[in-house]
Amino acid sequence: MTENHSPTHLWVRAEQRPNEERVGITPDGVKALLDKGFRVTVEDSTARAIPLQGYRDAGAEIAPEASWPNAPADAIIFGLKELPEDGTPLPHRHVMFGHAYKGQPAGQVLLQRFNAGGGTLYDIEYLTEETGRRVAAFGYWAGYAGAAVTLKCWAAQQRGALCGPVATYASSDALIEDLRADLGDARRPTAIVIGALGRVGAGAADLCEALDVQTTKWDMAETAHGGPFPEVLAHDLFFNCILARPGTPVFVPADATTADRKLTAIGDIACDPDSDFSPIKVYDRVTDWAAPALRVHDTPPLDVMAIDNLPSLLPVESSQDFAAQLLPSLLTLDDLSGGVWARAEADFNTHIAKVRS
């Protein structure tokens, strides 16, 4: 007699973080899952950049916004950014960016909620191939948008101002058009990108190229000597596209504010100011959409852009790109015993054990 198995149920939740319009799966991705026999529920959303009708047309079941806590126990809850910090236990399996494995205080609270509820976190940051390479990342669009906002900060400086609020753009073309208007006929700045061979650095360099910004591209070979790096101070703009980790050189030391420098705007796109290993020592907190630039020195000015959800400025293109990268892995959610999901669960078990000890 053949056993009856319930179909794997993916529940796509609405994002509840402000200024977050991205989504990790497109209507075409939903159709691919349904064609494989999955059950897919998509929550309504007042913010999602991809309209709900496309998911409905693809065949998804529709649920009210933020109803995921009441989803069936066997549903796998899929979102991108943080859950509301309400302290409730988490009994479901969740696919999301948890930011919980590097000692972050909020991450420890999240792990305690999983411990209390008995659920499991499949952290998207730790969905990796056997080689260790991540299967999906927003890096390119983080670099692209981060370079754009940093350029807006520089353009505001030229007018004697501090960069004002930023908001989402319908497309990268609209973003470029807005930047061209910001820059006008003024001279173009020079820029240096560190981490230029990675996804983030490629996005930053492409944005600069689209606006005729002369760009120096550095990666590991150019930074291997460990510093100091006077070349960074010799450019108008610096884009940091390297994650902070032990051994990362310091690219901008604390005394750079008073040094002889051409540098007036820093885009810390990797954005990890709380880390002891941060390569940029002139600031200590993230910036946000309402106030993108943190002025760390007045004369000559030095502004730092350190927004931590940059791809959200281009929610449609970044969602489509990310969703295409992740879909092959989502299609294997019906077998959590191997591949990327088993590796992610092993990471979760390692870190939840520390909470339990």
C-alpha cells in the first residue's frame, strides 16, 4: 500500500520591516513549485513591489498579510528580512536572513525564540554549495544602490548640503536618470572600489561606469600588503565592498578625518560598523533612508553612507535577480535531508546548541 504524503507547503510571508518591498520568489517561481507538486501560499502585502495578482494568476493560495504565525504547523515560512521583535516562540521552519550567528544581540534573542518554539531557521546567508559559495545573494544590487546613494551624498556636498531622504525607484534606469539630474554638469568625482571582483563590487563599479565616474578597482591582490592605503584618501569616493572579518585591513583609519585627503564620501556598502574588524574606523552606526549620510567631519566634509538594506531601493530588479538564483534550491525543499538545506540546518543546530547550553 502506498503512503500518502502531504505536499511540501511554502508560505511566502509579507515583509514587515519598514522600507522593504522585496520578495524572494516571483510568480514564475511559484508556478514552478506548483508544477512540481508543492503547495504555495502567498500573503497579501501593502508594500511588495511585485503585485499580488501575478501570484494569484500563477495558482498560489492567498492569505492575509502577516498571518504566518497561524500557518499550518508543517508550512515552511519564507521571507527575507527580520521578523517583528515581539518575543513570541517560533514553532515553524523559517527560510530568511536571520543575522543570528555572529553574536548579534537581536540574533541571540531570535535563536531563543526558535529554542522556545521548537522551530528551525534555514538562514539564507548560509545556504551554500559544497564549495561554500552562497547559492543566492543580493550583493550586486547592494553595490549598485550603495554607490548611487553615496554619489547622491557627494552631489549634496557640492551644493553645501547634507543628503536628504531616499526612496525606492521603479527601475535602475529611473535611478540613473535621477542621479544625472543630481550631478548636473559638474565635474564627475573619482572613485575607488575595494572588493571589485565580488558581486557587490561589480554592482558599484557598474553604477559608476553608467555615470562616467572614473573608478579604480581593487581586490585582494591590491590590499594584501595590509596597509596603510593612502590611495583611498586620494579619491573623492570610496566604496567598501568587503565584509568585515578577522584579518581585514583597515582602509580608513580613525585619524583620516583630519588627514590630508581628497576623500569626502564613503559608501560602506558591506556595512558592519559594530564589528571589531570593520575596515572603516571613522564611524560607529548605520545610516538609514531618512538620513543616508552621517557627517563625521565638517571641514573638509566627510560623509559616510551605511544603509543596511540597500537592494530595497531597487526592489523589482533585485527581487527578480535574487529569486532566479534561489529558485533551484527552493525546488529541493521537498527533501531537507541533503544539499543546501541539510548544510543550513547543521549550521542552525550548531548555534542553537549554544543557546541551550
